Amino acid sequence: MNMQRNILLAALAVIAYLMILQWNRDYGDTTVDSVATGNQQVQSADVPSVPTGEPAALAGNGDVPQAVDPEGVDIPSPQPALNTTAGGLISVQTDTLLLTIDPRGGDIVSLSLPEYPVSQKRPDVPFQLLEQSGQRTYVAQSGLAGRNGPDARANGRPLYQTEQTSYQLAEGQDSLTVDLQFSENGVDYTKRFTFERGDYLIKVDYLIDNQSGETWNGGLYGQIKRDGSGDPSSSTATGMATFLGAAYWSADGSYEKLKPKDMDRSNLRETVTGGWAAWLQHYFVSAWIPSADGQHVYQTRKDSQGNYLVGFVSPSVSVSAGEQATIGAQFYAGPKIQDRLKEISPGLHLTVDYGFLWFIAQPLFWILSMIHSVVGNWGWSIILLTILIKLAFFPLSATSYRSMANMRRVAPKMQALREQYGDDRQKLSQGMMELYKKEKINPLGGCLPILVQMPVFIALYWTLMESVEMRQAPWIGWITDLSLKDPLFILPILMGVSMFIQQQLNPAPPDPMQAKVMKMLPIIFTFFFLWFPAGLVLYWVVNNILSIAQQWYITRQIEGAAAKD
């Protein structure tokens, strides 16, 4: 009978495994390989006039924010009219960026990352970070507002001219400059984009040549405009999604996050020296970084279409007649690479959002990076990091396993007490406490060391899930992307098996119902981990194997010593 039951259970397990594999083939990969064509027409929204002193964050539904003076007070500007592009977009290609610029206003309306394919199945299709399409609005806007600013003109934003419509960083060329030209009322404007080889940072400068007979006044602004759509780079099914929303460097020198629902409730307006404003999603970030020594007003608002706008407005500057001036900022659009973000601006690396345990996750990632610099494979790096963590907590783990081994050793005596006292819980409790005291066992000894280690485990979870270095990183054989689930579900099954083996080394719970629940946990966790990123499951498998080895060794020692006595 037992043999037949075991055969049936094994057959059911094989059938269930095959059904999961087939479901994964049919429904598991739903990535939409879509790339913006770069030919859409981008419309500039109108900006209602604002009385002097009304906050720019409340400036209405338009794209162009209110200019501010050096004290941060709003400066009235004309109301721009509704207008559209008059021609095709300007395309720019470097080794790291593929982007298009709308000549109407000079906004970046599309940006793709050729070094980060949308999926391993489509290595020829770059991941699109910015786009203006029917599916998503996510663009980088910048301009000159204020009394004479061309982006606050009564007849709409300026239509720039370029010498060509396509630019490409040539082989052997370290930088690429794209100039957009516009002239009005005796003032010549050059909006200059500068791209560097191997970098995701774009320098945006305005060269103002005032050949009119009057002093020119205007202020620079930069902002990110995004709708409320989901995160296209998120691929986890764990229920613990990474942060999607805005962030900025605050006046008190701290990193602040703004969820979309926060921006729905109220508008931000804060004056900061230096700083930056960004939009975060899984693995990637876009950020405006104005001059580090100037004071800028950071603000958020929403337009009439429900799009979120987050950015900065720099103080208005004056350019005397016959004089020239240059004002500008930097725009980053790319992966969350911590070392590069640290170089750009203070606190920008915190957009790699490890959550509330970032102070533990940061050193863990540093160690992981050091290991990777030696072994050159993120999968083996995770394994070696897990071993190092296990060694660091070896004394605590030993205490926990020693306590559980002793509990297992006295399990027959515990059972005898239950049979002796039956349903008399008070006498049973007293008998158990006397037994613990006699055997010198701390019943909490197996729990406290594990609780101490939990913050490290949680921090490592976020380290592996948030780091862009894990995206499409292969390990061995069938694991070609550590950021996605195991396509054959081998690692989750190994995790469940290792969890079951580990349970056999622990003392059985005294309560029969609790014991049944504990037996079900390996199965429950196996199904729970089926869609976890392979890198995270790999960590748990290695951790469980090391725990089994350590626990088996300690249990064997204690039971061997008890047998001699």
C-alpha cells in the first residue's frame, strides 16, 4: 500500500511539474517588444497666466513652469499658445544612447539604451526609457521661462533649427555636440546638447547672444513629465515591487521620495542649493541636475491630462544688450550604476533604493561587487557572498542549532511529560520549565539568533532585487538571467527540498496541528518561490544547504555526546 501511494505521489509531482512548465511557456513571458518609432507629433500644452507671488507648483496645467527671481519669488510671464511640431524629430545616436529631440522646444521625447536590450529574446531591441506614444508619456523637458524666455512666448514654444536631422557619435570620437538654433527680437539662442562616449549623462546648455537694445531676462527650467502608467522594467512577481515615483535632494541634505499618490494630494515647492530631481523605476532612473552652487526651486504638479511633472526652476538671470551668457544643467537617463551616480551629484546614488535597510544593503552590494570583480560571474558571486555571510553569523547560527539539537535530544522526555499530565496545561508547563532548567536548555535559544540575522537577509534580498547588474546576468546552463524566474523551476524545487531536509533536523513541534502546518511549509514556499528572481532563489538554496551542513554537524555532536553519557 505504501509503495502504491508513493508511486502515485511521484506521478502527481511529475505531472504537476510538467503542467507548470507548460503554463510558463504559454503565459509566463508576456514581455511586449515595442519600440517608439520616433515620428510621433508632440504637443506643447498651454500655460495659464499666474499672478505675481502665486507658487509655480500651482501654475496650472501647462508644461512651462513659472520663472523665479534670486529669492525664489515667481516672475509673471506671457501665456504660451498651443502648438505642435512643424516637422520631423532630430535623432541622435551614441554608443550608449538612442534618442530623439523635438525641435519644438528642444525636449527629449524618446530615449533608448542599446546596451540594455528589452529582453534576451530580442537583443537587437534596446530598452526604451523615455517615450511619447499612445502607450506612455515619459519625456525630459527644458527651456527658458520668464519675461523674455522663448519658452514662455505668447505664440508658443520656439521652433529650433538644426543643420541636420540625424547625428551619430563616430568611431574614435569621444564627444558629440548637437546645436539647436532659434532667433527672435534680436536675441540668438543656441540650445546645445553634449554627449560623451560611454556615458548616460547629457549636458544641456543655453547660449544666449543678446544683440537687441534691451536687457534680456529669463530663467532655466528642467523637468520630467510622466504619466501614471506602470513600471515597464519591473519583472518580479514576488509582491514586493520596487519604488516607482519621483525623488529629489532636499534642502536639509536628505534623500526624499514622492509616490504618485503623494503628488496627487499636494504639490512640492522647495528651494535647494544644488540638488537634483529624478523619476525612479526598477533598474533605471532619469534625473535633472542643475548647477551645484545655485539655488533652485524644486517643484511638482500635474497637467490637465493627469501627467506628473517634477523638476527645477533656476533663478532668473539678466543679459545686458550686446552681451552673451551661458546657463545650463545636466540630464541623466540610464541604469542605476551607483559609482557613476555618486560622481554626478551628492545623494544621487540613493536612487538605487534598497529600502529602510539601505545601510546594511550598501556594504553588502560593495562586497558583492568586489567578489564579482574577481570571479566575473554574478551567480558565483552570490554564492560566495552567501558563504561569507554564513561564516560571519556562524557563532549565532551554532547557538541556534545547538539549542534545537538539545530540544530534539530531550523530545522523548517532553513526550513523557505530555502523557503524564495530559490536558493539565499548568502542570505540563511547570514540568517543561523544570526539564529545561535541568537540561540547561533555553527554549528561545533557537529563535533569537535567527531574529538577529533577519535584517541582513532582508537587506540582501533588496540588494539582489534592486541592482541593475543582475538584469539579464547569466549564471550557468539554463539560468541565463538572474533577475528573472528559473525557466525550469529547478532552483525553487531544490529550495523546497532543502527546506524539507532542514525540517527533519529540527525538533517536531509539540502541537500536532502545528506539526502538520510545518510539514506543508516546504511545499507552500516552493510554489511561492517559483516566480522569484533566480538570483534570490539561488541565495536561499545555498543558505539552506550551508545551514543543513552546519545543523547536521552540531546535532551529530550533541547526540553523540548524549549517547556516551
